[in-house]
Amino acid sequence: MAKHLDESPSLQGANWQHHLTVPAGKQIATRSQVSEDVFLICGGWGFRFFQLPDGRRQILNFLLPGDLFSVTSVFEERFHFSVKALTEIQISGMRRAEVQTRLAGNPDILTALAKSCIADTEAADRMQTALGQYSAEERIAYLLLHLMQRIAARSVISEQRYRFPLRQQHIADAVGLTPVHVSRVLSLFRDRGILELSDGILKVFKLPEMERIGSLN
Amino acid sequence: MAKHLDESPSLQGANWQHHLTVPAGKQIATRSQVSEDVFLICGGWGFRFFQLPDGRRQILNFLLPGDLFSVTSVFEERFHFSVKALTEIQISGMRRAEVQTRLAGNPDILTALAKSCIADTEAADRMQTALGQYSAEERIAYLLLHLMQRIAARSVISEQRYRFPLRQQHIADAVGLTPVHVSRVLSLFRDRGILELSDGILKVFKLPEMERIGSLN
DNA sequence: CGATCGGTTGATATGAATCAACGTGCGTGG
DNA sequence: CCACGCACGTTGATTCATATCAACCGATCG
């Protein structure tokens, strides 16, 4: 990645940090790739995934503004996953060495990282549970609820209308179903008046019903 | 937990750390429980899991000697998961406050925690991929391979014979299948001469074949 | 000796995958 | 401006993988 960046020498003293904009659909990082930088999402959506040799792909999570690609990249120079832009996306890269020296001198950063680690671990555990134990309906409801929470934490939402840039293929790859089955389940939810998802907008009509289906307690 | 421990006042100055032995099958920690301690497995096997209200259970991972229950417990006093002893188990509990003060003064501890976090995250990502994308055979082969690696990292193994205390129910709960299907798949592996699993011993006859089935690349 | 637990096996049911066709909107190039 | 291709979603028919239900076995234990 770092190779492509505009070093922006005009901002003197800031060469440990850089920003860039990536178009929708572009792959940003690849498994096994080594990078000197720790990346943060500043705007737009991305996702982290594993690509299997036979074409199957598992989306591990979606990256929203404020997310690091992964807490692990603060310590590990090699990605163990790939990352793609879902929408056009702004990312900020910071030199790992710089992040680490700041970390050593500033306990607040450690606290922030720890918080992030806790949140990621819990989210991963819950998703693992959803994939291992849940039916198709439950998984999809769970994914939507989880993303709604994350969206709502970042922007005010009204009338249960969420900007929602995932295609059905992304939902499928995240919850381990085929796109056609995702389509069927979403149609079912629509028919039952629970929610509607189209044109990048998710509208929720029966939140309690949705929680009954997809909440992981 | 801490309530039950023998405070062992004979070891003066060591009241920030204590050890205990737990019998097989006993639950050690429960979701939402608060603890002052960070726990480490010293001997035996345990597992971390989510219990769903309807009885379903997802085993998140298995805990082997040297493992913390979770890196997150160093920072978070509340467990977001439950833990059970699989075999009889020895665990060591350390006061979180003490761990944190040591952490502040000793970068080696931070490095160790970071390593552990990286390993856990990668393992979780891989397991998530297995659950989302893999067939029954692939999942079981993957789980066994993963555990074999972890066992081999802790003790010399010879002749591809592993001490393996899981019941089929545990395998089922870890990979999201029913015990009867686990039985069928294991029988199939046995019939094909790939491996044999019984009496707490896993014997692997065709490692390459197993890796062909269950390796996550 | 009966009860319980863990595993095996067979018959059947079911949820999701697969295969295929079709519709719609959209961008692109003629 | 139109025609075409392509991405995305929908729907129907069928297949397939795994779950469910049930019976049974052997070992272990009180």
C-alpha cells in the first residue's frame, strides 16, 4: 500500500501519517502482505475477509469509520486477512513504529486499544456462535441488528432508516449462505412486514420481532 | 470464583496470585460474571463457550496449558463468555490490578499479550471461516488439525498419537454439527484409514489427506 | 443388576444449495 | 438514441447435506 501513497511533503513533520481515498470495490490489503502502516477507516465502508483457493470467501467483519483494520496490525506487520472497500472509502495510515512509540508513552492509547480488542473479540465470539448455531433467518437478522447498532453509534438515525451499502452477496459471504437464499429470507422478512432492504437503505418496521429472531443472548 | 479459593496465607506476599484444581466437567466461569482475577490454564483442558437460552451451545475455543481464558480479561472485569473444565484442570488466578501495574512497567508483558491477541484473533478468524464456508468433513478435519498443532506445540508427540480428551458432543458444539453427524463423519474418516479417535486418543494415519480436507489456506 | 453415558446405525425429514430462467436498471459503445 | 451486456435480485424446480427420530450396543458405576 505505502508505495502508492502521495507522501504529501507539504505537511512537514507529518510523514508518519497519510490519508487516501479508495474507490468502491477496490482491494486494499491482501493476506500475507507486509505493511509498515496501521490503517484506520475515516469514511465509507470496507470489509475484512478470507479468500479460499476455490473461490469461496468469508467476510469476517465490516469496517466502519473509526475502525482499525484490526487491532493486531498495531503489533504485527503481516496481514492475516484481506481488506476491500465496500463503498468509496477514506483511510488513514500511520507508521506502526510511530504508533508503538506513542503507545509506550501514553497509557490512554493502550486503553483505547484494549477497548477495541475487547469489542472485536466479543463481536467475533458472537458471530462465531451465530454461524455455528443459528438458522439462516437468525443469522441474517443477527447480522442486520449488529450492523444497525454500529451504524447508530456513528450517526443519528431516524424512523429506523439505515444507510446500508451491502449487496446480498456480501450478506451471503458474511453469514455463510448463498445469495439466492439470502434473497429468499429477505423476501420473507419483507412479506412479514419486518423490514425492507433495497437501494442501499434498510428500513426496519418491527424491531422487536427482528430482535426475537436474531438476538444472541 | 475468588470466593472459593484457598487464600494460602502461608505464601506471604503472594496473595495476588492463587492456584486451584477443578474437577472435569465443572463450570469455572459464567457469562456476565465479574471477577477481580485474570485466569491462566496451568494443566488440563478447558473450553470457552456461549450458552443460548434454548440449550444450544457454541464452543468458542479450547483452552490448553499456557492459555489465558481470554486476553480481554486483562482489561475487562466482566466475562462475556462461560468457561468449563473439560478434564480436571489446574488454573492460576492473578489479581487484575496487579497484572495491570506490572504491564505498565514491563513492555515484555505487553509484547506477550499482543502475541496472544494476534494468535487468538487469527484463530477466531479461521474458525469463523470454517463455520461459514466449510462442509462437515472440512470443519471436523480443520478442528482436529488445529488442535493437533496446539497439542504438539506443548508436548512431544510421536507416531501421530495425540491425547485428545474431547467427546463427540464437544466436537459437535465447536463446529456446529449434531453429535450423530460427527459420529458419521469420524466413522467415514476411520473407514478411509485417515484417522482413528477413541478412548481419548487421536491417531492420525494419513496426515496429508487430512490436510487436503481441512487446511484453511 | 439396572441405569446412565457415549457412540453407532438406519430411516426419514427438512433447510439450504444448486440449477435455471427471467426481470430490471444502468452504463457503455455503436 | 438505441442496443447490448452486465450486475443484481427474484422465483421455481430439484437435489443434497445435515438434522431429527429412534433403536441399539458396550462400558462404567452405583
